[in-house]
Amino acid sequence: MKPVEIIKNIFMIGNSDMTDSKDCSIYLIDLDELIMIDTGAGDSVNMLVENIEKLGLDPKRLSKIILTHCHIDHIGGAEKLRKQFGAQIIMHEKDAQVVERGDKRMTAAYWYGVNFKPMPVDVKLNKTEEIIELGNHKIVCLHTPGHTPGSISVYMDIHDKRVLFGQDIHGPFLPEFGANMSDWKKSMEKLLALKADILCEGHFGIYQPNENVTEYIERYVDEYG
């Protein structure tokens, strides 16, 4: 599979079909700089770089990597990309603690058979909402706990559309990962209130327009209600 343009300036550059079976969906935002949202499990970093180049973009412009939570299928490639391009790693402090101590259980590395080592996090988010400004654009990081204590969702308004990166809305919700269903339901209320036009989900693809985004989220709210 080739990288996919979702809307101008936003692309899917990896997933379990495109890059590696262990990978989550990996997204790229092309603004004044390149911002990657999640990185896959780690074995597909070279393919991710190639996919950036296939889009006619220079991977050396990669400046920020936003990790939506601490699971290995989302974070495994971050250290390699930081070493290669000097990109900052950004995530919520509650999940950053798990990553920085190299916790193989909380990162689910043992599930995937990945040898994960402690990884420092450059920027630790600790507020309900934090904004990354790039030129005229704002990338909003929302703390949306539930799947893990430090899960975040990311959204931005671009080309008259609200694009939401809502990774792993579907779970799973396991006590060993610090899951909390009460927190998750409140987080889903936050996401529904955004009225996003496009949802870039963590494993199951792209949903649009808003009616389909709402239906997708509400399906899981009903299922776990």
C-alpha cells in the first residue's frame, strides 16, 4: 500500500497493512514542519521514511512526534526517528512515566515480543488541553484517559475541516494497562463534543463526515455502556 492523503497536508503513512503487522495507524501532518502522530512498533521506521519521501516531502523536516499513549505499537519507532532526525517526542506525563522506565508490561511490549528499552520523553504534557502552534495552525492535545491513564487525542482545524486523531477509541480496556471506564466515557463525551469532520483512528482507518465519526464513537459508548 502507498501512503494515503486524507486531506491536503494530512496523510496516513503506515498501518498494519501498509508497513508492519504490529503497527498502529501512523499519521503525518505537513505544515511549516512535519509532525508525526504515533510511530508504529519500530520495525518499519525505514518504510515510514520512504513513505514520507514518496509524498515528495523531506523527512529531515520531521520536528515533532506526538505519541497518543504508551503502547508499543504506537511508540516503538520514536527513538529511532529522534536519533535520525532530531525530532522531539511529546506525550502525556502519565504515560511518559511508563515509557521512561521501560515498563514492558504497561507498554504491552511483552504482548508483541518487542524488546523495549527505557526511552526519555522530551515534552511531557500535564494539562487537560495543550496547544502546539505552528505558523497559523494550532494542534490541540487533549488528555483523554481511559484506555491508559495518559492517553491523549489530537485535533486541528484545517481547510475548513476539523480533523481528530482519536487513537484506540475502541480499547481494549485492561486493568493491567491502567484502564478506567469511567474516565473513558468522559473522554468520549469530549470527543463527541468536538464535532470532528474527520476521525483518524488508531487501527481501523478514517471516518468521515461527522455523522460517521459520531456513529463510530457512539457505537463503542453503547457497547461498553
